[in-house]
Amino acid sequence: MGPVTSGVDFRTEPSRYRHWGVQVDGRVATLVLDVDEGGGIVPGYELKLNSYDLGVDIELYDAVQRLRFEHPEVGAVVITSRKENVFSAGANIRMLAQASTGWKINFCKFTNETRNGIEDASAHSGQRYLAALNGTASGGGYELALACEHIVLVDDNRSAVSLPETPLLGVLPGTGGLTRVVDKRGVRRDLADVLATTAEGVRGRTALEWGLVDELSPRSRLPETVRTRAEVMAADSDRPLAAGIRLTPLERQLTDDRIRYRNVSADVDRDRLRVDITVSGPSDGSDQASTPDDWVAAGDQSWALATVRELDDLILHLRTNEPELGTWVLRTAGTPGALQAVDEAMAEHANHWLVREIILYWKRTLKRLDVTSRSLIALIEPGSCFAGTLFELALAADRSYLLDAEGSTIRLTSMNFGPYPMANGLTRLATRFLSEPGHVDALAGERAQPLDAAGAAKRGLVTFIPDEIDWADEVRLALEERSSFSPDALTGMEANLRFPGPETMETKIFGRLSSWQNWIFQRPNAVGPEGALPAYGTGRHPVFDRKRA
């Protein structure tokens, strides 16, 4: 098949930005939101008042990634607006009104992941985020501010913070706003109730007293206040005054039935509603980096960084552009020993700024896989490279099949025991063996040892171990059965099973919020002919079915 259009393309770089400006001044960087009103990712709406759609968030995600990798000298990042008297009106309402339910949910999910990435940078990368609200921040605009560690609001008697979705649109703040207000900022829930039901929001001194912002500043002193605060935050950073590495354009070959990168590929089977994804491990030589200097010299071409960039892009591409491919079959290829060497090098140099960023990038990408509404089936065969970092793919899968044959093994490394926690705060091993914490401790003593089918099954690390006679039939039947079930039922089932254990702010956002938002976005009160979204801006009031469901 020949080349095809990519649908939504998540690959971008600063010279192509239409909505964000990036400024770096010593230890402080500034991301300036200045949305191009005519720059919507699809036609049919204008992005007024710094309202945003998926295209705006794609640029923000790229900018956050580049600051982490290309600017190790930056210890604080300010997010502000170039528009006068407005920070952001949030997600564009016309976009939400015309979008399908699936588009809205994917949009909310990606936006959440980007916000989580900002919080991850503040918590783990030494790159702390500050929101400088030069005007009103509404809905998703305030939610972007909530992702920052510190919020400064201009004190001008008119600028406010608000979450007006419930009174205006009949929906919920879609990127974790309610959860961040009460869980992250510790706002009393009765005050949060007032905020979320007051369309005009909360201004100045009251916003500060309630804990909705951290600091007020007169407009005349806002730049000075923000700069001083950012410099104080940056002074605490452990990021070095060193040159970063450039994230070069990601190369991808796309046809109707195949997606290929250097280390990651996907074969599409539309008849069977599935995609077979193969992630290749490092080679025994040139793909390996063993010292921090090696990692820096390799730039974005080291196996660990190149592969996670490719996997991240593939997940986003499939999730957004291929919603009918409901089953993802996960395979790997390569030499487990070579991957073990990469993992050992990452563990040894985990405190180096670049190695740390690569590990954190894998953590975030694996989390993205966890919350993807697709069935994940891992197949482990001779020639596979399910070791360490890549064994996390099998641990993320809903089921795993290991062929009982010579050369078919798995291998644990130190990267399976801490660096890649799930949204629940636990490793995938700890989540798998939730009632057996001692078993995880015992497995730690078997790191780097190849485990064959019997050994892997005995330790509970795979689901099934068919022999060569039964392999083809068992795998075929499992995949055919999966594709025969209701996609909606599978999404609900998988989401319920993937996150046992403690609840965190992340699990609440992706579980509790996503479930309710999915439901609300399909209800007539929100999207029906007389619902709140179609009625917004028309001058007519929505007509609600008043029965509580």
C-alpha cells in the first residue's frame, strides 16, 4: 500500500508552533500562550480568548518535552498569556459541541497526560512550573494553572479563576480540575462546590483565602513578582548549567497497513480489528551507552531515548486515528543481554540529568499505555526481548502468552523494581502481586536471570505457557474472542482491572473523572438537541431532563 495521511499528527517543533511562544532567560523559561484564533486543528470554530483544542495541547506537550531535554539549565518555567486581561478561556466550547464523544474523551485524556507531565517535571526533574495569570483563567485554563506548583493571580478586581463547566455546559471540568482543587491544593470541598457552581468564578483576595491561588500581584508589578518568584524556585533546582540535547524530527513511515520507525513498528490488520506492535531492543554495540558522556554524545539517537519517543508517538497515533483497532498485540525483538546492559547503565547513572529524563520519559509513556482503552496482549516467543524496561510492556498487558520453547525467556532487571511506577504509585510487579509483597522482594533476588516458560509461570509473571503444538490455536482463539466482545464492555472491564491498590490523584483523574465524563458527554442534558453544549451562546436556555440517573 502507498503512503496515507496521518490524521492527527503529534509530531511538531517550535518553528511550527501557532499558539505558543518559548523564551529562555538563564535559569527561567517562559511559555507564552497566544492562541491563533484561526488555527483550530479541524475547521468549524474559532479559538477566541486563548481557548484551546487538541492542536494547542500538542504544542504544549512538545514544548514541555523540549524544555526537559534541550534546556537542562532551566530550573523554573513560567506559563502566562500574551492576550490582554485574559489567561485562557479553557477548552473551546464550539469544538466540544461539534466533536464526537470519542474525540472529546481522547482530548481530555491527552490534556490530562500533558498536565501530569508538567507536575512530573516539578516533582522529579528539578524544573518547577509557575502560572502567571495576567487575567481570568476559566475551565481548562485554570486547570492548566492547577498543574503548576505555584499560581500568581493579577489583583485587578476583575480577574478570576473559575471552573464553569457545570453551570454553563452541563459537563465536568475535563482535565482533572475538581480533583486537583481538593486533593492537590487541599481546598475545602464546600468551597470547591461554590467554585464549581459559580460561572463567574472567584476573584482576588477570596481566591487567595480559599487556597485557589498562592499569591496576588498588582498588574503593574506582575512581571517583577513572577520573575522574583521563578528565580527563587529555580535556585533550588539540581539541574546543571550544561548544554542540552536536541530532539530532532521523528522519522516515521506510514502506509495503510504498516507504521515503521527505527526501533518500533506496527502491522495493521483491519479485518481482525487489531494491530501487532513490535519494539526492538538495543543491539550489542552502537545502541548502547554506558556513561553519562555516552548518553549526551548520543543525543536523541541512543536506543533508550529514540525508542521511547517512537513508542510514545505510536501510542498517540493509534489511540487518536485508529479507534477501531481494539486489540494491540505487543511483541519485542532483540538480545535480552544487550537490554540488560542498557538498564544497568540507566540504573547506575539515574541521577545524571539526561539519564533521569529518559527514565522519566519511559515512566510517562508506560503510564500512557496503561490508560489506553485497548486490549493489550503480550506474546513472548524465541527471539523476543522481554527484559527489564521492555518486560514492562508485558506487565502492562491484560494477558501474556509465553511460548514453551527453547530460547523463549523473560528477564527482570532493576528497572522493574521502582523507576516506572503506575498511576497508583506502585510498580507493575507490586500491582500484579498486591497481596504478596514478599513475592516481589523474592523476585528482586532473581534479577538478570533468564526465566523460561516453566520458571516464568511458577513465579506468576505470565498468564499462559502453551507449547509449540498448542501455541497458534490458543493465541488465535484468544484474539478472536477478544474482538468478538463489546468494545465498551472491554474498556470498562480493563480499566477496572488495571489499577488495583491505593488510589491517588492520578487514578482518580483517569478513573473516576473519565468514567463520569464519558457518561455525561453522551447524555442529552449535555449533547442532546436541547442540551447545554448546543445551546451555549445561542441565547436560549438548555432544557434538562430533571430525573437523577
